[in-house]
Amino acid sequence: MDLFRRYQLVETQDGYDLILFVDTQMDDVEFADEFGRIDEENKKRLDRNIIDYITEKFPNIKINMVKVMAGTVLLSSFVLAAPIKAQAAENPASGLTYTQSAYNYNIKVSINGNLQSFSARPFIYNNTTYVPLYDLGKSIGGSVWWNNTSNTVGINKNDNMIAFVRGSSLARVNGVQVKMPASIVIDDITYAPLRFIAENLGYKVNLNTNTQTIEITNQTAKKSNTYVVAAGDSLWKIAKKFGISINSLKNANDISGDIIYPGQLLTIPQGAANTAPAPKPEESQAPMPNNTKWPDVTYIVQPGDTATSIAKKFGVSTQEVMKYNYMDADEWFNAGDKIAISGYAPRVTTVKPGEAAAPARRGTAVDWNLEGQYLVERGDTFTIMDVDTGKQFKARMIGGYNHADIEPLTTSDTNIMKSLFGTWKWSPRAVVIYHNGMNIAASLSGMPHGVDTINNGVNGHFDLYMKNSTSHSASTSKVYIQEHQNMVMKAAGH
């Protein structure tokens, strides 16, 4: 078993510092043997391991200092009396030769012709370019979210959604599980593989070897009549996105069957809309009969679970798991969710898409658990109407499971929202959510907190409650939760 799980090289003025991360997956006895008793014998053994590791991994790199880490805990740190530097290999290509696994910071990134200056430097590792995910999201106008409980992060842009567990070599792209180069976490910053992320968000990636620049370009910006197929796409989904028929899309691309593949370039017929039109009631998925009880078999989602892994655990099909929980192909489960296995999850229908033509100052009181969570989902953008003033602004749901966590869409939207509250404060206001032709009674608090994913002039997100929504924390004041419910009833006209 290798003692060190991974490493980080930090360039200094005269060589490099080496950070070694201990394999904390070893059992307690092994860990104690290595670090619990730093007597002379163990110290010599640790020193020998470090020297051997440096000699093997970095034969031509000058190492001045070594730090040994277990997660975020510093176990040992020392300056080498004589920096270890093995004999250079025969006929080296340069005075400094990197092994394939060393970090190489000699790379730049441009997006649509603009050179980027990220808060943390991009680097090449194992022939893959990595960039800080949050900075990339800001640069392309996408939204980045994360869930510390499940150790999951994601990035959304337009109709494309990518999510993965930090460090995993698997991701979900528009609901489909695919392989990707594993992400890297350094100093709590998530670095993601640039080509994988960019191409699955519809961008073209090219390396300019003359300038050592990764060039990211938005193909749809240059060719408005084309579309790059992303993982999880279907002819139906693309046709819906551009407001055209499946037959016209197939005819424009000489497609006889129904198979398309990621990376395929499709021609979009002239006259197509940028986004699909609002759904008509008859186009919506037929709702299941009203059901307020859970089936006999349920499950609490664990970090790293997927619809496929859950289905295997219970010996059912993935399609059944998705169907019983009213999920589309581009959705995924959150750790902590209660889901149905042997039958449909509870759901009722009191509002339908397309029934309202415009935002209103009165909405329907929709139960969050039985209906609301299926109508307003992560990544959705909608209008919020203030009941008292009639002011409106756009917002996006970034997450949440007991209630919706939202952010104003732009700085202008933030300014409108702040004008409602005067100053940021927890006291909620009665509002109406207008989404997909539905007006839903809700309550909005005015205190930014926690995760922030949109560059909109305020740091943090806001609580948005529907009927019977509750807090994500058991310690939240019951008075605060009741204030929200009172505002929901006010928004419903009660």
C-alpha cells in the first residue's frame, strides 16, 4: 500500500515545496503505526519513505521543504538540510523536467477571445487542464452550486447541467452518468477538467500551442443555426428547446432514426426560436392521480447515490425509480432526499402549467412537499411578484429540499429585491412565483446567507417558502417558520 495518496508541488523562488497527503483510508492500526508514535525508528522509516518518494517521482526537481498532511491536518513539516535532487536523466529536454503527474502552471485560458484572470491559477495535471470551477462558471455566465453534505458540485448553463462528487471520475451530464477526469480539490477550491466541462456545456475547445492558451469559444455565438449535442440530449429535447418539430430537425440533418451522440453538430432550421415556447396544458406530462401516502418501500438518498445504483440496490429498474419520483432524464437525487421505491411518491395537482397568462399579486397555496417541489426545481428561472407593491424581479432556484434556495438573477434584480426590504433582514414578505404559466403563493425572506453562485451584486442566497415548507435546520426558530406560513396565506388571499 502506498503511504501517500497524492501530492502538491508549490513553486518557490529556488525550487519547490512538496506537500504529501497521507492515505487516510488505511485502517486505524496502520495509521497509528505510521504516525501515532513518532519515535526514532518510525521517524527514520518516514524519512526513508519521503526520500524514496521524491527520488522516484521527481528525479530532476529541487525539493526544499516537505509537509505531510492527513486531510487538512498537518502531521509534519520540515526544511531539508540538503535539498534532495537526484541525478538528471540522460539528455534531458530542459534544465527542469516535469514528470507526467507534476502540476504544470504554464497554461492560459481565453473565453470567446478574452484572456481570463482566475482567482486561482489553471494548471495541467496528467495531460488534463484544470481550472477553478466557480471562476469558470462566472466567466461563461453559468451558475455553480455545491452541497457540502453530499460533497457534490455542479455547473449549469442554459439547458445543460453537469454534476459530480468531488474527486470522482464519474459525472452526471443532463442526468446521464458519464466518465470524466477526476476533479481535484486544493485549499478547498474545486478544480474541474476544462475540456470536459466546456464541451458538455456546448463550447468548442482548442489549444493554441504558439501561445500555450486553451481557447474556449461558444459555437452557437458564431453559428446561430447550429447546435452541439450534449450528453443526455435527445431529438425531442433539442426540438423543444428551439421550438421546432422533431421531423423538421431530422430533415435538416438527414437523420432517419432517433440516435444522436454527444459532440455531434446539428443544423437548426431557420426561424427556430432561441428557447421553447411556454408549454400548453395539453403538452404537459399527465399528472398522476392525487396521492398523499408513501409506498411501502422508501429510501433516504446517500452521498454518491445515483438512480442506477439505487435501482440495483433494490433490484428494480432505473426507469421505475425515476418514474415513481416524477424525475426527468436531466435531474438527479440529492443526499438526504426521501424517495419512493415500490410505488409513486406523494403528489397532488392543484395548479397546471399554462393556466395563467401573466404574473399576479395573488397565487394558489401549493403544498411544497406534495406539489411545489415538482413545479419549481433546481436551475429554474422565474418571476417573483411582491404582493404589497406589485414590484417584480427575476430569480433562479439554486437548490434546497425543505424549501427553495434562490438568488436574484442579475444586479438589477437584486436592487429591486432590496428595495422591497429596505435593508437585508430575515422578516419575510408575501410574494407570488410566476413560473411556466402558474401563479404560486409563497414567502420570501430578505437575508442573504450561505452558498453564492451568481454574480448579482449580493453574496449569498435567500429562503423561499411555499405552503408547509420548513427549514433545512432543526434549530431554526418555529416563529420564523410560522412567519413564512403566514405570508404564504397572505399571498393566497387568506
